Amino acid sequence: MGMPGDASTGLDPALTDADEVARRLGVDPDHGLSSAEAAARLAVHGPNELRSARRTPFWRRALAQVADPLILLLLAAVVVSVVAWLVEGAEGWPIDALVILGIIVLNAVLGLVQESRAERAVAALAVMTQARSSVLRDAELRTVASAELVPGDILVLAEGDQVGADARLIRATSLQVAEAALTGESSAVEKHPGTLGGAVPLGDRRDMVFKGTAVSRGTGRAVVTATGMATEMGAIATMLDRTEAESTPLQVEVGHLGRTLGRIVIVIAIVVMVTVALVQGVRTPAEFVTVLLLGVSLAVAAVPEGLPAILSLVLALGVQRMAKRNAVVKRLSSVETLGSASVICTDKTGTLTTNRMTIQRVVTASGAVDLGGVGYEPVGEATVLGRPLADGPLRVEAQIVLGAGSLANDAQLAEREGAWQIEGDPTEAAFLVAARKLAGTVDEAARYDRIGEVPFSSERKMMSTAHRHEGGALVVLSKGAPDVLLRHCTRIQVGTRVVALDAVRRAHALAEAEALSEEAFRTIAVAYRPAPELEGGEGRADAAGFGEASERDLVYAGVVGIIDPPRPEVRPAVAEARAAGIRVVMITGDHPATATRIARDLGIIGEEGIALPGARLDGMDEHQLRDAVRTVSVFARVAPEHKLRIVDALQAEGLVVAMTGDGVNDAPALKSADIGIAMGIAGTEVTKEAADMVLADDDFATIVHAVREGRSIFDDIRKFLRYLLYSNMGEVLTVFLGVVFAGALGFTAASADGLVLPLLATQILWINLVTDSGPALAMGVDPEVDDVMARPPRGLHDRAIDRGMWIGIGVTGLVIAVITLLTMDVFLPGGIIPGGTDTFDVARTAGFTTLVFAGLVTAFNARSATSSAFRGLFANRWLWGSVLLAVALQVAVVSLPPLQVAFGTAPLDAAHWAVCAGMASVVLWVEELRKLGMRAAARRRADGGAPRVRAA
């Protein structure tokens, strides 16, 4: 692969010195590209993206709309109808064939529109979840979209980052990169900037990092050599065939439901056709075609073939609503699981708290200094017992603590557009802010240059850096958990002196740290030591000799207390989650006392609740851990493997677990959880990649909002399933019962035709078009009717259509059929209700209209399984709009002569319309009574099953 930016040389960057690579790419590694140059190169090389799959042509998508077996059946019916028309002399127009063909076209157009909207919604989500990279631009560290990387950009890599492009390493400190996604190598690969001696396989190119891999440890800088399809990942992408997206579990279930209904209804259609043939006889080709069209139309109308498109659209629109609430769901399938969450396992820092880490206290051998101010603005007074901090031993010690903490630091603090912003870890940034509050500390720290680093890891709980003072002295600076750091210390700073760290002073230092933790402070200790052994030849510092072995014989400087106050909105969110049957579990690496205090303040545990430390988990087997997770809601001082064990134990208890995380070490637990939730601000790219959902604001309350939205989306899905099946079942039963009881209802005597059918094929297809399109879509975006957070979570494997819904579908379908047939009987002479005087065509038109109106009424019934249709009656303007449009279309079909011919209708007068509307309303009142009974039964169950007896 040639080197981008110098294609004429064809040099391999892995075999070329890093400085030479940078020179050929025209970039200064210490300053990076200018913004203007980066923009120019982006215009030349294009976005740093893999080529997307070729979009399906419009004609293929259009053909897919008619590839459904039921639509093909309709096309066959068109052919049969045309053949029958030709056989009978081809007089006039083949009305039935033309109407059916028109309905097929309308269905295809609706399907294409729905698919296009869903595609746009999913595309918008892809933009929201795009990866980001840290680069040097205009000599400043910036975070940009990885798609904007160009050859010559200087990547700044840190633990947890996803590598945004192929790049040649310039410098690296303990850098390890996970390359399994590219090479299949299971363990992380150590990287170094030294030039390779010859061509080696991809997995052995230790001086290169590649797009799509992840930094698992250490830091580094690299110059981008290839972007987009020119990367090694792009080379693999060109060899991949287009793969079909997997259906979500809900889509699989709905597809299964559609196929099952199709089989059932086809059987019913055959039974209806056979029944007509046996009872009434089929004497002419025209009658045969009529019966065939009736059966085909019945089959098509009864199966909600538009479900997949509506489902995708509803999920996509729902996910976009969630994104507006700062919850970006990466996979539509996750929405289904989100509504089932019964446990939310959450970190403390940045999720339950503000993520504005602030050092408020510095404790050293000579006392404690309090620092005012909060957040990242470096404004605040240093005081001792309420008085300004004076010069003396305490000030010297505090300056050493904050100065060393600022140097052993990978964060950056800068003022941009009047606001102070950080790059990096908020806890490390707190040192930079605090150092600026103590006059003179930053000036002194600026005189040191870093030459080496041993990065922080969750296992070690500390980090160290090596620095050279401008005067030539070398020093090791360390910071970390007090109990861990003190094990590496043998001396302590007292004023300007360094004395031995005896048992008494060690115990006192530990006690001071413990006291800070009990006040809900996060504690970080700081230590240092001169390091003359790092002196290399000719006065140069030997960074190669710096490592974990250098973390010895340290001088303990002191400990800081960092506070990250709880977010004000979290406590009510926790209360809402608990009311919804969702348990909140805090899993944090912080001190148990800190975790307990915050958990109590937020209502996660009561006053008697305590935190279980990670050390206790090490001694537990799987059964003991399962016992623990049933009652413990706060886990502190946990290691990465503990998080995974806790999630697995909760899942073993049959719970659906949502897990939050921000670091690389959280990724295994996030992948194991039913819903992995990454922090959008503090989260690493690896964590975001492993997660199902990303929080744009790192706020716990957003998770609860997302759960509510997920439940609401699932409710909407059940609503439109309920609605479609209500009306479709009504159509099936109307035709079936109308054929079976045609004589008793007076149909046979009133009809002059040889065949007596309660509905024509074209009328059935019209009902399917009018009721299954607009109202069904409107149901998919219906606001909450019932409080979805007032009930326990649904089981992960609960059916979208359960036994209760099937009963409701059967009852409502039967009611719709009965009132439709009785409406026809009202207007006919004879039958069950005598006195009618109209023709069969008028009666059938009235029944047809009643069936349409009843289907539209069920849209309001279907908004809730138990609540009255009058609750929030006008909340969904889309539903009202679609219903009114359907009514207008029905009036047109009945009243306009051309449509009367097409759909076999006859004009109705005011009395007819009034009866149709009144009979259709019966569906509403029957369902209201059924729901009233269900609510009364629920209240009795809530009262313990005892009936309410009035006292005598």
C-alpha cells in the first residue's frame, strides 16, 4: 500500500522512519495540520469512511412491494378477472380488475413511503453515533469526527480510544492495541515507534495502528497515513459481500404472526368459497370469478401485510424521539429490550453525579487546605479553618500535591469562547483547576517536561510519570488510591523537609484519607521521588528505563478530597424507577463509604443499607454471589471482572439488566448485559462501540426517560397490532357469518343475484386500504394513555400478543361482524329484524359503511387494553386526522357515481348514515363495558381478592 500524500514513492510507512513519514506528509508532529490544510485534504481524499453498500435501485424496491405472496395472489385475481371479462364479451371496462390493480399500486406506494421514512430515520441515527478521534490541529488538542480525519493528521491516542485511521506511530508509552477486529489476534499487541527492519504480516506491524482497532492500554501519537477505503479495514471491506440485516425478535414474531394468520385466513377463505358453492351454487364463469375474488380479497384483507414496514417506521421514529432526550439507541432491536429492563446497574461518577469533579480539600502532614469554587472554572480561595492560606509549611505541601498531581496528568484545561473546557478525565482535570487556584503552582509545574509514563489502570489503581526539570533534575510523580499509593511510599513531605514514613505517620495518613471518604469525598493521594537512575548518557533522560519498577521509595505528599455532587434530577428519577419495578444498583470503583453516602442521598438504599466491597466478592462462589445480588444494591471498590460477575449473577436470577459504563474495563460487562449503555461525554470509543445505547449527557435520569420511551414504543406496537387485528378479524367474521347465515338474515330473499355476498371483493380491499394505513401509522406514534412506569417491567420473552389480547381481538371482531350484519338486516325486508324496505345493494352499502366506521372506532378502543377510550381522547391529532380522512373517503366511495361503479355501492340518505354511525358506536360501548369489568377485577385483586361489602 502506497503512502497517502506521496503516491509517487510507493513507500511503506511501516518500513519508513516516523520523522520521514511526517515530512513526506507535510506535517509537524508537535503542531499537527492547520484547519485550512485539513479541510483541503478532506476535499481531496474524501471522508474517512468505508464505502457503504450500494443502495437498492428504486425499481427493485418497488418490485419488492409486490413480491409478497398475498399480493401475487391479488395479481392472479386480476388476471382471472380480466380473462372472465374477455370470455363474457369484453363489454365496458373490467371494473373489478382495475380497482384491485389500483389498490395494489396504492399499497406499493404506501410501502415505499414508509420504507423511505424508516431509512432516513436510521440514517440520522448513524450520524448521531459516529466515532470521534483526538487530533492535533493548529497546535491544539481537538476532538473531531473520525470521518473528518485526513492523511497527515496527528492522532493522540489514549486508553479506551478507537483508532480512527491507519497511522504510523511517532511516540508511544506502554501502548497496547486490541487488533482482533482486523487480525483475529485475541490478545492486545504492544506497539512502539521504532522502524521495522523488513516486510512483515499485518499482525506484526508494531509501529503502525489501524482503523477499527482499539487502544487497551497506554498512550501514543501517530501520523495518519491512510483513510477510508485506503485503510487495511477498507481492504477487507472490499472483499465482503453485502449481508442482510438480521430481523429483530419483534419483527420475527410479527412475521410469524403474519404467516400464521395467512394460513388460518386462507383456510377460512377456502371454507367460505366452498360454503358459497355448496349453499348457493356457482353456475356461471362470472359467479366463479366473484367467489374466487371474494376468497382472495378476504385472505389479503385479513392479514396485516403492512406490519413490517409500519414496525420499522415506528421503531425508528421512537428511537429519534429518544435521541432528542439524549439517549441515542444504536440498534432498533434494543428498544424492545429496553422496555423490559428490571435492573439498572450504574456507575456513580458522571452518571448519578454532575461529572464536574472539584478538589475541595488538600490534606497533608501539616493540616488541611479548603479550596472554594466548583466545576472547571479555576476560581476559588484557598483557606484554612475559614481564613486565607498563608505562606508556610502547609502552603508548600499543598503546592507539591497540586503541582505533582497536575504533572502526572493526561487531561487538558482551556478557556474557549468564555467557557472553561476540559479534554480528558474529569478527575485529572480537577487537579489542573485546583492548581490554578493556588498562586504560583502552575508556574512551577510549567518548568517540567514529561519523558515517560506508566498509565493508570483499574487493576493498578495508580499512575506515574517521569519528568525533567528545566534545571536538569529528574523526578518520578505518582498519584492513585491512598491505600495503594502508600504501599509504595517510605518517606513523607513535612514542610520543606522529607522524613521517614513510620507506622504512626502511615496510620495517620490512612486515617485522614478515610475521614475524607466518610464525608463523601473521592480521595487521590500524591507522591514523588527524585530519580537520578533515569539519567542517560550525555545528560539525556533515559525514558526506556522508566516503568513500574520505578514506583518505589516514594515520598508521600498528601491526599486531596474531590467532590462530584449528585445531579438534582437523579433522586426523582431513582424514585420513578423504583415505582416502575426497576431496581437501581450502583457499581463503582470508589471507596465504600463514598458510595454508601451518595447511594443514601439518592434513595438507592436506605439508612441501613451498606456497600459490598469488591474484595468480598473474590471469596464468593456463584451461588453466594447470586444470594448477595438479591439484596445488595451498592458495590464499591470493584474490579472489571467483578462488574461482569455481578451482571451475570443478576441475569441468572431472571432479571433483564441494563448496565452503564465509560471505560475500556466496562466493555465486557456492557456486552454481557441485556442493554449496554455507554457514556457519551466521558465514555471511551471502545465502550460506545460495545454499547447498545449512548447517553449524550451522561445523566442517569436520561436512562429512566429512555426506559419510559422504550415501554411507550412497545405499547404503541401493541396498540397498532391490536387495532389491525380488531378490524381484520371483524372483516373475516362478517364475510364468514354473512355467508353461513345469509338466509336467516334475509339476504337470500332480498338479492336478485345468483350469489349473495355480504361484501364484495373490492369493498374488502377498500376497507383494508382505508383502515390499515393512516390510522395504523397514527397508532404507532400515540402518546401514553396509561402510565407505562406505573407497572412492573414485562418479561423479556413475553409475547407482543398475549392471551388477553387474543380474547379482546376475538370479542371485538365478533361484535363488529354482528353489528355489520344486523345493520344490513335492519334495511332489508324479512330476516331477524323485519320492517326494512331497501334493496340488497343499499343494505350491503350500509353494512360496508358500518364496517368501515366500526374499524375506525376501534382505533380509539385499541389505544389501551384497560383504560377508557375517552381518556386522552384528543391527545393524538394524527389519529383524528387519519380517521376524518378515512370517513371523507368512505363518503366519496358511497356518494360519487364513478366510485359507486368501481366499488359496487349505492347512495345512502341521512337516515342510513345515522344508523351506520350509531351501529358502529356499539363497538365502543361494548369495549367500554369490557374494560370497566377488567378494571373492577384488577381493583379486587389489588384489595386482596375480597369483594367490597357494604356494611349493614
